[in-house]
Amino acid sequence: MSSVGLQALLLPLLGIHSALAHHEVMGLFEIARVLGASHRFASSDPGSAPSTVASP
């Protein structure tokens, strides 16, 4: 098989691999974002949260 034929077969596989890797990296960023938000929420002071009830 010529190198051109081999490249023609491997390029679509490389594209699929690249898309899957991108999806995994974005998933890791989403997990990191959620964990960071959870940590900020857990470490915040109870009195520092904005109140939804209007004070008189």
C-alpha cells in the first residue's frame, strides 16, 4: 500500500481521535469548574450569601 493510501485511511481516524480527545478535555474542564464552584460555596461564610428577603 502506498503512503498516500495509508494517509487517506488514517486521516479520518485521526480526526475522530482528535474530536474524542477534545471532548474529554472539555469534560475535565467542566468537572474542574463544578468542583471549584462547589468549593467556593462550601467555604463561603453563611452570613455572606446575598439575602433574597428584603429587610424592613
